[in-house]
Amino acid sequence: MVSSSWFRRHQKIVYSVMIFAMFVWGISYSAMELIPQKPIGKIQGRKITQNEFADMLGRWQRLFFPQEQQSVVSLVWKQLMLVEEAGRMGIAVTDQEAEEGFLRLGFQMFGEAANIDRNTLVQFLCNNFRLNQEQIMRTLREALLVEKLDSFMRSSVKMTSEEIWQRYSMENEQAKIKAIALKARDFVDSVNVTEDEIRAFYEKHRNEEDNRDAGKPGYKLPDRVKIECVVANLEDFAKLAVVSEDEIKKYYEENKDAQYKIAAPEPPPAAKADGADDNKPVLSYKPLAEVKEDIQTTLRRQKATEKVSEVIGTMDEEVYEAMDKTERPSFKDLANKYKLVYEIPKSKVTGSEYLTEKDFLDVLPGAEHPAQAAFSREVYEPSTPIAFVAGKVVFQVIDKKPSEAAPLEEVRNVVVNDLKMEKGLLKAKEIAEKITGSTKAMTLDETINLLKTEGGGKQFPVSETDYFARPMKIFNKESRYIEALKEDCPNVAKKAFDLKAGQFGVAQETTGEKACYIVNLLERKPADKIAFERDKDNVTKRYLAEKQEAIMSEWQIGVGRNAEIYTRFQ
């Protein structure tokens, strides 16, 4: 990527090259059209040329995505795949359907109440979307073809009453348990780790990124940068700002109606009925003396904001002028010259001066894309002034470190703790399975006593839950928060529905608080058949829509397997 400072230094050259290129392009464009173009992809074995796809991309971009800033190449390619699939299946759009779709497009833009004749609508679309009538109708037919294909596929998805009831029954059956939590940290002190185990554990996870939320350790560090900053703090400038009495009075008079008006009390009903002019509420305001301090603070802040922009702008000009010079003022010298703050920020998480993308959210809160501004720059390439919550900042990268595994020496304590937690969880599971695996039927009290013996005399709390349902998928991850356990325990919930009343089972949770649970099912409560019949229509609609989405998603993946767009075009 070419840096922004390079453009700032070579603006005239860049503009000259652009003008020359446009001149040459204008001459050679028609000649290029005569050269056969290679395909940019294929669908169902048919080669798609660059001209064919570029034509569709341009038409769809203008008609359906005129305001879209991001690339729509992938989206339009998907539509082309579906258009080809519809043709393969023999689906077509009639002239009447095309005309109805055209009028519907007008209704979407102007509302059904708008009385616009067809010719006026055609002229409006052509002028505003820079397409001719044939291009508009061709694009509309493609969109209608995709719509008909989608409707046809969805209508083929059905659900029987038995299928609907089975799913409803699964989702609404409830269980109640008693659970004993054997947490991994309860066994950390009783497990030993050798040097060989530490090194083996580190080697296993050294090239994996840390994902504590998923219970997966990792010691690979992301890309990092070290920056130095010159900061203009609003608070520092606000303390120096001087606000006069006249400025306070002027602000009060100009803003009293919007900010300092006192709501008048409602007149009594009799006065309302009378309607006399002397019963109208009299406007009143908070006295100036009461709000003077607030106004002073506001004006100081305004003056500080203006001064910060002025000072940091002047400093930025000096930085810009010195960019091509061998000798440039250091950021420390600039901070001293302009009476600003110099600092090398540290990560709020690790304390390191080398910052990851996530660290920038804490280091420069409120800034717009600060990490992108830092990671896209070369070393010693200064940024433009960036506004953030505390004021404005100019920074430059003074060092970069690529993504790499952290040295064992630096993360040794973390590795040892992760290894002990893993071994602690294994020990908890061994004890739980040993106790629940006994062929002898035991009561809960007998289980607790045996657990105390196996656990070296430790007391493990017993929790009784309220009724809960099976786990549900949230962002492709199973979840079921159980209030009594104060944790998200999808595996505990799943195990409960595998048991019969009075039975014991073992469930292990590796996300959040690592623990192994001994689960004792107290009761399972079936779904309410009456409630199902009462809400059957809404339930059926929801289940059918979800099934349609799942099948459509799989079907579209299948269609995509028969298509390929070459990476260089994307």
C-alpha cells in the first residue's frame, strides 16, 4: 500500500501522470475492445467473459446499489449464479410479470399514491440511474428471475404437524437438577507439572491465537506497533481558557429558551375552561447566577476545542514541511515547543509498549479507525491529526513487530497456569466419573460424602436449579445460562435431558469457568400441549421460515460449487 505521506510529497507528479494516462486511455480504449478477453469465471461449465460480467455488475450497481461504498462484485456474482440456475431449471419471467415488476419498482420509489405514468417513470429511471430502458428492463428481469427461483425453492419446503410438535416439544421441555461443581482451579494446587510437560504444552499451542472465550489457550502474538504521540489534551487547554462576563451573559441570552426555561405549572381545570388571557402561563428561566458555572465550563470547553485544533494544526504543518528533510524535529522537541504532551502509550491489558489492533480502542478511545491509521503506516511516517475523546493527537510508528509466537520465557507463567488448569480439569473429571460410575445406586448425600473423601476433604457446594430448557444456538454456539450455577452451562443442560429422574451424570464445561459437574436430575417437565395448540400458527410460521432458511443456505452452497470466479478478478 502506498502511504499517504508519499502522495502528499508527490502530488504534482501524480496528477501529471493521471492526465497523461487518461489521454492515452481515450485513444486506445476502442482498440482494446477488439482484443478477445479471457473468461473471469465459469458457472455450470459455461465460461463468463469479463465484458458479460462487467455489464451486469454495472447495471446492478447503478439500479440497486447506487449508494453502496463497498464492492458488490461477490453479491452480483451470486445473483448471476442464481440467474443461470433459474435458466437451467426452466424458470422464466413473462412480459406481464416484467411489467408488473417495473411498476412495483416505481411504487417503491414514489409510493402507491403517486400518479406517475409509465413514460415519466422510464425517463426518471434513465436519467437518475444512467441506464437506458433496455438495460433497466434486462436488470429487472434478472432480479425477478432470482425472486421467482427463491419463491419456488421456499415453497417446496414443507413441515408435517408431527415434525412441528416434536421440535416444539424438544424446545419447551424443561428439567430441574441438583449439581455439584468441581472447578478446575480447586485442583490446581494438587497437580504437578514437569519442565517437559510445560515445553510440550507450549509447543502445542505456540502457533495458535489465544481464545479464552472458547476455552482455547494460544501464545501467538498478533501484529504489533510501537508509537510515539504528541497529544493536545482538551482539559489542559480548558484550564488556560479565559471566559469574560460578557461572554457568559451572551451565551445565557442566546440559549436560555433552549436550555434554561422553567416549565410552568399546569393551570387548574377551572382556569382552563375560563380561557382568559390572564391565565396564560408566564415564561420563567433559571437565574444566571445559578447556571453561570455551567456556562463557564461549556465556554472553556469550546475555546479549548478551537485552540487544540489551532495548535495541533500548526504543529502538523511543521511536521509536513520537514518530511523530506534529512534533519527533522523529534516528537519530543515538538511537544516541548508547542507545550503539548509527549508519550509512548502502553497496552491497558499487557502493559507492553507494543500495541495490537484491539489495544487502540483503549489507547485512543473515540478515534476513527486509529489501528488502521497506525498499521498502514511505515516506520517514522507521521499521521495526520486525529481527534479522540481527550483531544487531538499526531503519532508516528517507531517500530513494528510481525505476528509470531511469544517466547516461552515471556509467557512461562501463563503457560504453567494454563497447563495446571487443564490437568486440574482432568482430575476433576476423573473423580466425578469414578463416583458416578459406581454400579451401586447412591443418594445425593452418599455422593457428597464420597466426593469429600476423593477430593481430599474439600467441600463442594451443591446447587439446586429452577426449571431450564435445552441449550439453544446463539451465533453458532450452544448456550444455556443456568442462574443457580452463575455460568453458561450448555453441556450441563444437555446432560440433564439424557438422564432419568434420580440418575447421576457428568458434564464438563471448558468455556468460562472450567469445571466438571456432577448432575442429579430431579424432574423433567414435558412441553404444554395446550399452549402449543393455542400458538400453533405462529410456531409453524417460525419453524417453517427457519427450515427454509437452512435449506436455502445449503442449496445456495451447492449451486456455488458449480461456479468459480477467479481470485484475481475479485
